[in-house]
Amino acid sequence: MKRIFEVNPWHVVSHELVPTDKRLQESMTSIGNGYMGMRGMFEEHYSNDSLKGIYIGGVWYPDKTRVGWWKNGYPDYFGKVVNAVNFIKVNLTIDGDQVDLAKDEISDFTVDLDMHTGVLRRSFIVTKGDKRVQFLIDRFVSAAQKELFDVHYSVHNLSAEPVQIGFISQIDADVFNEDANYDEQFWQVLDKSHAVTGGSMIAETKPNDFGTPRFTLGMQMLHQTDFRGANAPETEKAVTNIFRGTLAADETQNFEKRVIVVTSRDYDSLQALRSGLAKLSEKLSGATYEDLLRAHEAVWAKRWELADVVIDGDDAAQQGIRFNLFQLFSTYYGEDKRLNLGPKGFTGEKYGGATYWDTEAFGVPFYLSLAKPQVTENLLEYRYNQLAGAFHNAKQQGLAGALYPMVTFNGIECHNEWEITFEEIHRNGSIAYAIFNYTRYTGDDTYLKTKGIDVLTAISRFWADRVHFSERKQMYMIHGVTGPNEYENNVNNNWYTNFMARWTLEYTLASLKKVTADKRTDLNISADELAKWQDIVDRMYFPHDDKLGIFVQQDTFLDKDLKPASSIPADQRPINQHWSWDHILRSPYIKQADVLQGIYYFMDRFTPEQKKANFDFYEPLTVHESSLSPAVHAVLAADLHYEDKAVEMYQRTARLDLDNYNNDTVDGLHITSMTGSWLAIVQGFAGMRVRDDTLAFAPFVPKAWTHYQFHVNFRGRLLKVDVDQQGTTVTLVSGEPLTIELNGQSVAVADTVSTK
Amino acid sequence: MKRIFEVNPWHVVSHELVPTDKRLQESMTSIGNGYMGMRGMFEEHYSNDSLKGIYIGGVWYPDKTRVGWWKNGYPDYFGKVVNAVNFIKVNLTIDGDQVDLAKDEISDFTVDLDMHTGVLRRSFIVTKGDKRVQFLIDRFVSAAQKELFDVHYSVHNLSAEPVQIGFISQIDADVFNEDANYDEQFWQVLDKSHAVTGGSMIAETKPNDFGTPRFTLGMQMLHQTDFRGANAPETEKAVTNIFRGTLAADETQNFEKRVIVVTSRDYDSLQALRSGLAKLSEKLSGATYEDLLRAHEAVWAKRWELADVVIDGDDAAQQGIRFNLFQLFSTYYGEDKRLNLGPKGFTGEKYGGATYWDTEAFGVPFYLSLAKPQVTENLLEYRYNQLAGAFHNAKQQGLAGALYPMVTFNGIECHNEWEITFEEIHRNGSIAYAIFNYTRYTGDDTYLKTKGIDVLTAISRFWADRVHFSERKQMYMIHGVTGPNEYENNVNNNWYTNFMARWTLEYTLASLKKVTADKRTDLNISADELAKWQDIVDRMYFPHDDKLGIFVQQDTFLDKDLKPASSIPADQRPINQHWSWDHILRSPYIKQADVLQGIYYFMDRFTPEQKKANFDFYEPLTVHESSLSPAVHAVLAADLHYEDKAVEMYQRTARLDLDNYNNDTVDGLHITSMTGSWLAIVQGFAGMRVRDDTLAFAPFVPKAWTHYQFHVNFRGRLLKVDVDQQGTTVTLVSGEPLTIELNGQSVAVADTVSTK
């Protein structure tokens, strides 16, 4: 654990610049608007270690798959997020000397991410000899105008004498990915132009061997300032504007750099892109900085109105949940259905930008409650639109139907470990579950009947081909899988996988009854196929242990040496950094919820005794070495009234990045895990469920808290839920009255209801 | 299958030069002397595709381990065989024009590997305009003087006019491995010298990051010819001698290039190496070509005397077995106990030069019968001397004792697939078994009691730490292994692995009773440790099925979809080239003997009913996609009197490379599998066993053969075994009379015994 920022309800703020913590600072002060984003790296030159990263949603490059030993079926390429052309660069000079925060004498340093407004502010005083200059630097990526990056400088001369200030503003294509091979670069400059006060660049990703699209970026920088533009040198890969001016003693002047960033993802042709860039530049050049900032802040204010979670009695928890909400909304707010939630969002290049099953498992319930249904529907459509890729993936393994990828940009699998790529097929179950979850939450089966059914049918065909019939047991089995617990590989009859497969077939069979005859015809499902699916549903094998009363994680799990995780010596934790892989695999230790993930998904299908027996058996074996693990356990613990355990689990998820729990936040934030703290509060502490079209709550308050409050959207209503030690108050903020279930009682909410 | 050479009992001969078969020709005409060897590439320039390879035993380079996803415990480097400096190069010119067999008009082409003498002869006529010249080129690597490579030219002018012939002879360090990354080269030239008639080079492998030794090569070329030496150009990486002369019409002249090759493996210092090179050069420069050739041929004649297998009635089989014996002896004849049998020997760089468990499983029984005991003892000492590496490997996995590597040059594991590196631990069992096998065959337990016991104790400590106790079953288990059948990974309680583990512990416990008190003290084994081993022996778990009467390959094998391999569509064979890895893993198909490997090792411990039930169950599921598979099945089939099956299996191993069965002989020969055809004949058709210190035979003759005959060494005797349709004759060629078992009868052999 390492906390470098102050605890503050709305700010991520620090007054120190510690070189060894620079990457951590950068990760934590990342900003984004769903369309693009960047780490909290400085605009100006900084000569110490730094991880520079600016990312544009959906812009990636297919890198040749590199493995020690090739296996049939491996994907041809691994998609990697491309570090974008650096359009934020502004080097500063004082009397012609470059400012370098790594070397200069600096004081009054502050870096402050305002989570309420989505603005990153920095301020510092640079002293060079007898010259002292204060800089206040605000930047944002506009939540109101996705193509806009804006950085604003207020420069104050604190010296007794005048100083000359210089701004060297660039769009620079000479950038690298940190994991690049042999200094490979991805951007080729197509053209550049520049005037004294601005400049533009068109750049294109380099050709690739795999026939995936190349991406074009168009960038126009505009400068608003009283400083004078000067001639700037031409370089091959950069467009440069230079501004200089002299500040009298105590004088303050402003400088603003706006960059419009467009991509070929939004334009059909290079010509259209150029013209789009020009139009946006014209539109935005007319606005004042204050206009642009206000529009941006207004969007964030609206988001918070719908989504804020207030916690009293625990400032660290308060900051934690807001940080998570802020970063999630910065990564994805559903505007572009071709995009998804990357595990690192716009905060780092590791796993960067690609889509994982995290979205369906942990993202969908979050967006269902905190944004309009369309946002979640866009996440579902993302998969619908990638069906072709999923068919391709199944075919690569010689199987029918659709296999959604573990990691992808375009629907085609790009991960290359056989035990994951080929075997972690439970991911297909979560894709199906998200359709069910969306339909249950919204009460609207239009999506299910029009598009969802295509996905369900394709996944069901995969399951029906992937099972085999065991003559000996006279049951269907699924051999050779990796469950959500990636600390077991290539196991047989993983209970969770078998459960999700059977459930998908059941749900598909039921859903097919609801669709139109035309749709059924389109899907071309034979009676034989339906009968086969039903037979699999009826005769699916599940390992269980009657004596323990548990579902068994996989066929031979109970033969393991079943010592609890608490028996692992502290100096061997986390085990994934200390044990060789075989040791981990044969141990009984569970990386993240596996059987419990299935129980979590279908909480109301299991008896309290079943839930208790399984939780009591599996949780002590769980090492929670995936950031996705604690949230599910928090919700289940709360359901079982294990309140202390629920709070312990919550604490492991709420400040994972803010406190650098896993010692890897330098690489970027754990974006997809960030929904976990919200799930722990809302589904866990507040016990939110949807049961038979009714929203239900059964809240408790963690001992250390006095009160918490959150909002949820549900079927056209916005509800505010307030919980303190005395009871719960539910307020209908907007929408039609509805009946909810509160602590097991059915209550009508027209205005406010309370258990106090 | 592709047969490019003629069927001939002692020759691998072809009269065609087919560019698309060039690599196949090169693999098949490889020669070697245990110390060095080379593919059948041409000495002269050849501008079409070719896989050039000259290898020196024990000369390798540690390449950084490259994997897509790193796992804890992976080795730091992957050892690769280094393609040696090309010292065989001799470019030819006719009237100043370079000879290029890829482009010139050639006729009367022959390439002929004489397996009896170990000489590779080529001959061809080159026509350039009105000039016709015939070349006869003989080469060998001396079996009598390991450092000597010799190539001899006889050039005959067939033209009406005189022609000028040129020989441009080089030692050239500008060589690459075919799998090199980014044109990486391994040799750095330390120094060169040259006179008009010869030259020398000292070269060194480039530095590495892993602290493994660098190797130095010293090479001296000497030329014997009436052609005149001419000035040759100096180049950075090559030493060159040029010889020219004019042949009158119908005149014949000779040219000979000898190269002495020494390495730092045999000399303590660079100075000693230089002086050794000089001494050898002096010694060998005095000899005539005929002297050198005769000495070489005499060694081969002696080898054949001890080892030849004669087959009448099947010329293809005859050629097959001799080819295998020839290539095995070319790879390893036990002279250097720091070397071992590489899977490709000196015939290719793939898996090149490294040591696998093939040696103990398939090499040891072969050398036991066909060479002096010391040859096999050297193979055992190789492992004894690498104990430190085996301790290191176990420690990498957090385990006690010694884990012998899957792939190694120096005892340290260098393979990097987790399912192999960490899990294919049965290899340890074969290391132990080889000690048992050697002791049983020779009847001499000196090695066992002095060195073998150290290895057995270290392996037993590994097994004792690697098992775990299943509370549920109250038995010891081994989870997370890959058995010999690499088409299953990460399985639990692989019968073979458990069997070998228990057997090793039993054998170690028994052997410890035979060693001296001092030795026991040195080994530092406590009573508790012995008790623990005995407990594991007593309570080891073995999956079995009473109904089928079989040992079960691993815990859940019988739940598979158990269709026979014959049901796999022909266009999907071999499955490893058609199916994705998960498909292979969950299929019931077996790559090579697994349960049957254990039965093969301990044939006399099992009842005929057990052997039959297991063979009948597993063989139909076996796809034999490892070249190591058919031999074991041939021996077992013969034991069960399934003679047709035994012959079928023999046929898959005898001409594997000659007929390019697996379509991969272009990469080099399957050296370690080559023992298989001998094992199939001797242990299979002739039923050779060692039972209670007695050698036993129970021969049959394959229907298509009229007669076969082989020799075996056994405890100081050389026996000739002759089998035809009438019966078996055993002749004591040398050594003291002994009693053997023949078809179940005990018979004394003083001279000849026969069942006819």
C-alpha cells in the first residue's frame, strides 16, 4: 500500500513532486472523455522517469503474436493500444531557459484532479536565479465536445524584474509505446501545416500484415493568448508554434492551447476528415475558454447528480468511491457503441484499450443503474456487432457457433495462452448473462427479441458443440476449461462453466419462444437442434459434494491439499509473484470468485444454506489476487449477513488504485475493477436486487460509517437511497411512482418512504 | 511419405538433384563422428534453397527466453545449438566461371552415402559451353581422429580441349542459424592466418547475458594437391586459399582439403588450444588421404561387426535399420561423457544438440546391447555430473531434491512451456530407470552404489516433496502433471508418473541397503525421511478401472468421448497439424505410449491379462504422432503375440526419415527415435529380455521376411542371434560360455545353439 495523494472528498490532490512516484502520480491523475484520454504526464519537458500515454478510443495496432511455442488455433496478432501523437506538448521557457520540473528549483507545487468538474489543475513556482514565476495550468478533455483537449495557463511574474516567458507548443508524432520492440513507431505523418498561431497534422498508423484497418488522426491546435507568435523550426515529425512575451513584475498573463482531435473512425475519407477538422476548428475557435470549460463542467455536474455516492464517517471511502466513478465515466459513458471499457481505460498501455469479459460481468450492472438504458444497450450491441469475430474464434477451434474473445478490439481473439484463449470459455456465459441482466433490469425485451437472440443462439450453438457425452456417466460434460479462477487451468467440469452453459441453453430456449416467427426462421434452428439443447439442459453434469453441501469447483478439486489461504506465509503473498505456475495450479487457492461467481449471478436461485455452505468453503481458499475478486465476495458476504467480511472485502476494492494496493498502479488504473466498490455498496451493503420486476433493497451500514447515500436509475425513475444507523429512506427524485421491496416488505414510493 | 533415395542395403543413394527436395537430401546424407557433424549440404556454391548446418558437439548459445506471457519459474534462457563456422566450403570454377549446381547444366549426378564406410560420395559432370568436367567428391568426418574433416576431389576433364579448374577453399565465419532473430550471428573471429597452401582461424561465440561459457573454435585447413596455390583476397570473416590448374583433355587430377577442428571444450586455455591445433595439424599433415580414409573405415567396420542387423526378404527394412544404426553411431558413440544424444544429432538445428529424456528411455537399452558398458555408463554419468542443475531446476519450482530437465545442455532446464517445463516431471523417472536398466543388464552394481545412488536419492527427495496427501482418499497423489502423452496437460494422477514415482522410491530404498555406511552418511538421509518414502510407497494412489481391468491414464480419462483413433477422418491427421490445442487435449487420443510406457519398462511385473487389457484399450486410442511411439507398441504387441501389429508398428519407425513419414525430415533426422527400429526387432520380434540375470529370447519372424540376424553384447560376450522361419540359432561369437533362456527354455551357449 502506498498513498501519495491526500484524502479529500472531491479531489485527488498532492503538494509534492516525488520523482520515484511520478508514474503513480500520472496514473492517478489521468483524465478522459470516453473518446480520448491521457495519463497525468506534464505538458512541459520533464527529464526524469515518466510514462507518457495519450490514447484515442478504438485506435490500435495488430502486433505479430509472439510465443515460445506455437499452438494451432492461436490468433495471428495481438492488438495493442497505440500511444497517440503527442498533441498536449507545451514546453516552457523563462528568459529563454527551458523549464524542467525534474531539475529546476520549484516550490508551492500542487497537482489537483477535481473529480467534480473533471479538470486537472497544476500549479508551481519556478525559481531560476533571481527570477520567480508562478504557473497555474488547467487541463481537460471536454465531456461536452469529445474532440476537444484544452489546456490553460495563467503565468504570474513574482520577480522584481520583468521576465520573458516562452511557450513552445507542439503536435509531435515522435512517440513510442513503452513495450515497443526495437524502437518500433506506429505513426507516419501524412501532412502538416502551420501558421504563426496554430498548426495541424494528419498522421496515420503504419501498415500492418493482417489487413486490419489503419487509423488516421487529424489534429488542429489553436492558441488563445496575448503572447506573440514567433517563427518556429520545421521538423519532420512535429508541428511547432512558439509564443513569447515579457511579463512585468507582478504581471499575470494567460495562454491557452486547444487541440481538436478527429479520427478516421468518424469519417469516411481523408477529405471528409480534413473538412470535419476544419469545421470543428472554426466552431471552437469562436468560443471563449470559459464557455468551453463551463460546457464541460455542466456535463460532469449532471453525471454526478445521477450517480454520486455520499459516504459520511469515512473520508477515505468517500474519496475512493468517487475516484472510481470518475475514472469509469472518463473511460466509458456509452456515446460510441463501437467502444468498450478497457481494463486500463486511457490510463496506461498494459492490456490497454482492449475489451475483456469484465465489461459484462462488472460493468453492465453499474451502467444499468447509473446511466440511461441506451448506455448499457450500446455495450450489448458492441458484442452483437462483433458476432462475425466470435464465429471466427469458434471456427479457429473447430467448433460451431460463436466464441466471444478473451481480449479483443474487433471481435477477433487476440490473446495467446492456450489455457486462456482456448479454454477460458466461460466468458461466453457472461455475454449471454448481460443480455438477461439488461432485460431483467430494464423490463424491456425488445433488444433480447431483435438482437440479443442472435447472440444467444450463436453462443448456445457453441456450447452444444463444446460439450461431450460421457458414456460412463451418461451425462454431458465440459472438459478442458479454465474457470474464472485462473489459478486452475485445463480442468474438467468446472461447475461455473457448466452452470453458465446450461443456463445459456435454457435461457435461449425460453427466449426463442418470445421472438417472432420471422426471427425464428432467420435463425434457422431445427427441431433436432432444440431437442439436443434440451437434452444437454436435462443431463448436464455438475460436480457436487453432498457431505459438504457444496458445488465442487471442478472434478478433482476436493482431492487437493485443502489448507486455508491464511496458512500461506506472508512472505509468499501474493502467490502469483512467489510460486511457480505448477505450484499455484495444484494448490487449492482461488484467484477470484469461481463457484461463487455463479451464485452471485443467480443469487435468488440458491437457498441461504447453499450460499452459506459454498461461501464458507470457498472464501477461505480465495487469495483475491484479481482486482475483480473482492466485490463479488462483498456482495455475497452482505447477503449472508457477514457484515464485517463484506466491509473487509469492500475495503480491498474501494481504494485499490488510490492506495496502490497491488503495487502495480504505475502501469495505469484498474478501470474495470472500479465498478467493484459501487457493487459492494449498492448490491452488498444496500442489498439491491431485481426480483420479479421489482427493485429490492435490504440495507445495512458499515460500523465505521454514519451514513451513505446513492442514486439509481430504474425503469425511468431516479431513486435516491439514504441509509444510516436508524434506517433507510428511499426518495423518488424523478419519474412515476413505483413499488419496491424494502427489507422484504413491499412499499409504494411516490415521494419518500423510510424505515426510520 | 516421400522416398527420394533408392532402396539399397548399404547405401543411401540417388541419381537426381531435385531442388525442392534439397533439404531432404541434405538431412538424409548427414554424417558425423560424435564430436562434430554436418548436413549433406554441398561444399561448393549452390544458389537454390538449402539448409546449411555444421555442428560441434556441446557448442551452444543461451538465447533469452521469449514467451508471450511470462510465468514464475521459467528458465532465463533457451539453449540453442550454434551453426558452426563453415569450414567445409570449397567453391569450384571452370575456366574462371563459378560452378553452381542450381544453375549449371549437370549430368550423371550421384549422391551416395556409404553407410558401411561412413563416406559421402558425390559425382557429377558439369557442362559449360564446350567444356565438360567430371567431379568425384568424397567426404568424411573421421571416426578415427575426431578433429578431422576431409574432402577429396577427383577432377576429370571430359572436353576435347584443356580446362582451367579452380578451387576456392574457405573457413568462413559469416554464418547464421536459420531461426536467428534479426540476423543475429554467434561467431566472432579472434584471429586468422593464412599461407598459400593453408590457413587457420580462431573464432569465439559472442558474449551472453547468462554467464554460461563461451566457446572457442580453432580450425586449420590443409590442402594436398598438384594444383597451384594462388593469392587470395583477405576478408573480415573468412580465410581463403585459392588453387588453380589446367587439365589436358582426358586428364584427371586430385585435390584434398583437410580441416582440423579443435574447441575450447578440450583445452584449458587459448594457448593450449592453439598448440593442440598445431600439433594435430603436424601429425595429420604427414598422412596420405588413403591412410586417413582407411583408419576411418576400419572404425566403422568394427562397429558394424558388433552391431549390424541383417534382414533378408525386405530390402527396405534392411536399409532402414542400417540407416538408423549409422546415424545413431554418427551422433553418439560414448567417447565424451559431457555429450549426449540430441534429438536431431548433427543433422539440423531444431531441438538441436540438447538432451531430452529420450536418451534414458530409448537410447540406453540400445547402447547397452551394441557398445561397451562404458558407453552407457557415460550416458549415466552425464546426468550424475549435472546433478547441480537438477537441484536448481527443482528449486525454481520451490521443491526439494532434483528435477532433471526436459531440455538442456548443462543440466539447467531451458524449455519454457509451463505444461512441459513444470509438469512433465515423469522424466525424472526415466533417469532413475536408466540406472536400474544399466545395473540389470550389466549385472554390475558399482555405478549404482557409488554415483547412481546420489541421483536416486535426489530424485526420491523430489518425488517425496512433489506428492501431496489427499485427506479425502487417505492416499498420496500427484496433481498437475503432463505424462508421456503430451496430448493431455496438467492432469491429476497420471498413472505412469505415479508409478514411476513410487518405483523410484522403492528402488532407492532397496538400493540404500546395498551402499556403504559412509555413503549413507554422505547422503544424510534421516529415519524420518526413509519412513516418509515408505509411507508414500505404501499409500500411493493409482487410478484404475476394475471393470475394464486397466490402469487409468489419469483421474478423469474414462469420462472422455472414447472413440478409437480410426474414427478420425483422414484429412484431419496428424491431429497436431489440424486441431486446436484444446481439441487435442480433451480428445482421448494419445500421442505416444503412456500407461503402456510403464508396462514396457517393467514388462515382467505385469500379468499377460493386464498387458493385454491395457494394450487393447490404449493402442486403438493412440495416434503415434511422436516418433518415439511405435517402437514401444511394437515390443508390447510382439509380447502379446500380436505379430501383425508388431510389424505394422515396426514399419512406422524403421523408415521414418528415409520415407519422410512425418513430413518434417527437411529439418533434420529423428535421431533419438532411431533406436526404435532396433528395439522393435530385438526386444520385439526376438523378444529379448533380461530376467534374473539371464538373457532371454523368444523370437518370431515377420511374415514378409525370410531371415534376420543381429548381435548383442551381454556381460562380456558377443552373441549372434539368427532367426528364420525354421527357428533360432544363437552363436557365441566371443567371450565365456553362458546360459540363456530361449523360448522359455534354459540353454547353455558355448558355441552355437539352435531350435531348428
